[in-house]
Amino acid sequence: MVTTRRPGDRPRSVLELFPTKHLEAPKVRELPDPPRSFRHVIGPGIIAAGVGLASGEFILYPYIASQVGLVFVWAAFVGLATQYFLNMEIERYTLATGETALTGFSRYWRHWGLVFALLAYFANLWPGWVTSSATLVTYLVGGSVVPIAIGMLLLIGVTLTLSPVVYQALEKIEWFKVAAVLLLLVVASVFAIGADAWADAPQIVTNPGIPSELGFALLMGALAFAGAGGGQNLCQSNWIRDKGFGMGSYVPKIVSPVTGHPEAAPSTGFVFEPTPENLGRWNRWWRFANVEQLTTFVLITFITITFTSLLAYATVFGREDLASDISFIQAEGEALNETVGGWFGTFFWVIGAISLFAAALGIVDYTSRLAADVLKTAYLKGWNESKLYFGLVWGLVLIGCVVLLSGLSQPLILLVISAVTGGLMMFIYSALLLLVNKRTLPKEIQPGAGRVAALIWAFLLFGFLSVLTFNQQLQNLFGG
């Protein structure tokens, strides 16, 4: 039963803020103490950066730089700044409740979570993320993209299935991937990016532009996928919960059905009363979470986009024979072999293949996490979330194999489809985040005016880009 209150009345209990028409109320508990050291909270932002260092960083932004120069790198900063505020509002709800943002949405309409889970699946049914990695492998050892990509999908399924605690395995893999990419950038800065490219780097700020000749779908994909995008942002809830942030520490982690030990878990979360003690802990948690996101996801991703764009600009920009597809990475590697030495082009392809494979693994993880959480919370409350997760992992793997066998294997086209869907998702959940964080959380921990303005900006930005892209695709479909 929901207690009715007159407008302006202060709730007697934090539980009165939570809609309970579709989901039961959370339980009240104390907010756990944050760790004393910042290093203990580092992880979710590394995963976000690691999974996000993929289509945007290795393909879309370098491709744009190879075609039109550095005029669009500014969009990476806009995309990252926007996603930072989105991610933090997603984290705010989970820090305060132990529930994912999708559960918060589902409190207002039962099927919101299912809508986003289906959109995330739709965006990732076309496995452009794994065909990109397979394409780079063919540059190294030859072979055909499709069987290599299918082998990678199966390896992803096995890796996630056999990891005792999935989050811990994912964090280690993405740490390794981020370190490898940063090593590539350091080496490239010394050996591959010449004086002319460094001299032109200020154009990122002094000569920004919108190269419309590349198509708004591609540009929207680059902006929306600057670091993360779409469903990956929503999975910040799941990752910080498995890391033990805030009230998420009360929720069991997803574990392997083969090597792990599943724990029983409630369908909904936990909340704390806004006492002085709890609010003191909240302020420390909120500060840790913001710093972690800025110093990992935002900083690492922006550095990577800037340097991979500079690398493409230094090696293949201006070449008339450059193909308008992912093969520009092959041309880039060959140019690096010629200018630096045969070792560097190979090194570039190896790091790229590893990076894109680790991103593919993370994408399978987050897509399955979102769907498992939704199904467990709103539809299959008696089921084990870990088993749901692994069923969804293998479902996505097998669907990806079928799609590849059907002949859809051109990475750039698949990535644009995924990016456009991601932009649409961000448009919708920007508004929903404003709803749940302003109406469900206690006043003391609600977003302030600046954060509200950032959510409104995200809603307008991705709404505008979604409409623009949709109109362009209709024009292309009907010939003008």
C-alpha cells in the first residue's frame, strides 16, 4: 500500500518516495562506509573505458580523421562530457538504492526495463564489434573474417561462463586492454606521429567543423559512441553494484554456474534514511564515484580518441586511394610499417585486435547483464539471475554467429546501425533519469541544478541527432 501525501509534505520515511505499483518497496538499511583509499573504488570506470575503447576510438574517429582531418575531434569531448553526467546520474540511483537504473525506470512503468534491454540487444545483434577484431586478425595472419569472428564469439561465451565472479574477470581483462592501448599511444607518440601532425593538432580547437559529407548517421555514431553509448552507460549501475559501491554492496554478484557459488538475492534493492551519519557517508561515496569516473573513463577515453585520430591523420589523411570502410586500418598499418618499421604496423594491428576483442567481451557482458536484471526484477522473480545471465550470454553469442553466417559482416555499416540505436536509447533515458532521481530519491541526495541542466542537454542533444539521422535515412531510402 502506498501512503498518499499532500504536495509539499515531507515524507515520514524514505520508503514513501518509491512507487510500488509494479515492484515491491526496497528494504531500509544503513549506507555502508566507503573505503578509506580511493584505489579501492577504481574499476567500473576502467571497465567503461575498456569496453568503450572500441568502435569509436579505433574505427569511427580515426576513420573520420583519415577522411577529413582533425575537424571533428571536438565532438569526442562533447560526447564524453555528456556521458559523464549521464553515467553519474545512473550511478547516483544505484549508490542510493542498490537497484539498477532500469529497475528505477520500471517502478514508473513496468516494461521500461524490457524496452531498453530489447534495444540493447537490437544494437548488438549485428556483431560489428567482433568482426572488427577479426578483420584486424586477418591483416596479421590472413584467413577469412567470418570464421575468425565466430571463433571469437564462442571464446567470449566460454570465458564469461567459466569466470567464478564475472565482474572480477572482466575488470582484469579491461585493465590489461587499457594498459596495452596506452602503451601503443606512447610508442606512437614517439615514433609515428610526426612534427607536421603535431603542428596541426591545435586545429582540434581552432578549426572545428561538422563534415556533413560523411553522413549524419556516421557522425551521430561517433558522438554517441565517444567512450561508451547506448546500453553501456546503463550498465554502470550493474558494474558499480558488483564492485560494492554504496547500497550495491548488499546485492550479490553474478557468478559462474559452473565454477561460482550463487547467492539468493531479492528482486529489489535497499535504501537508507537521510540521517546525518548516512549523508556524511553519502558525500564521501559520491565524491569517490565522481573522481573515479573522471580519472578513468573520461580521461583515458579522450586521450585515446585524440591520439588515435592523430595517428590516422599522420599516416593516411589525404590519400586518394583510401577506401571508405574499415580497410583504412590496413592502409594505416602498412603506412606505419613504411615510416617506422615493419614491427610497428604489426604492433598496431595486434593491439587493435586485442582491444576490439576485449570490447566485444564487455559488450556481450553488459547486454546480458541488462536483460538478466530486467527479467529477474520484473518478470521472473523466482529465477536465479546468474543463470539468466549465462543463458542470455550464449543466446547473444549464437545469434551473432547466425548473423555472421547470413552474410552481414561489414564492420563499419554494422557499427553505424549499433550507434544510431544507442543514440536513441540515450535520448529516452536522459529524461527517465531526471524523473527517477528527482522523484524517487530523498531531497538531500537529488541532483542539483547543474546536473539537471546536463540531463536536459543530453535529452535535447540526442533527440536532435536521432531525428536528424532518421530523416536522412528516410531520404536515402526513398531517393531524396
